[in-house]
Amino acid sequence: MNRPFYVYVDVDETFVRNYGTKRIPMPHVIEHVKSLKSQGATLYCWSSGGAEYAKNSAEEFGILDCFEGFLPKPEVMLDDMKVSTWSNLIELHPNECPDKTIDEYKELIISKK
């Protein structure tokens, strides 16, 4: 059995651009979130603006149902390992994600090891 594939998605400047008071969706990222969900990924939405802000933003842009939960970004992480050494973690800019599949992400993780 395959273990779940977890993806954490930021809000601002990831699936929505902010220009003053204007909020502009980033369609390629929104479609990517939907695609990852349809491929079976377990997605969480987080933001430094807090969990409620993340949830409201996902609802505003029609992807609320893609996420299992909503979180604030951590301010402190207690872990015995530095994030940069996590073997199953890759960090991508939103411009790097269009059309990538879960399998392609898994390959990136394997090639990192």
C-alpha cells in the first residue's frame, strides 16, 4: 500500500497575487492544486496570515474542497533535524509546479537522496 503524499500549499504569492487591495488568482497554481488532489495527494493550506485566512482564501478561489485542513505557518519548529536535511522534502516555487505529477515529485525526492 502506498503511503499518503502530503503537500502544503501557501496562499499569498503562491495561488493568489496581491497588488494593493486587489487579489488576483494564479490559475496555473490553482489548477495544479486541483490536479494534485485528483491524483490522490493529501493537501493542507497554510499562511503566515493564519488558518482562518488560509481557509477564506481557498474558499474565495474555489479550492476549499481540495484541502484536508488549514494552518498558520509555524513560527518555531522543534525537530531533531534541520529542514534542509529532511530526505522526503522538496521546496518548489509556484512557477516550477505547472503540469508536475505526484510521480514527478516523488522522482525529485528520490534524486535528492
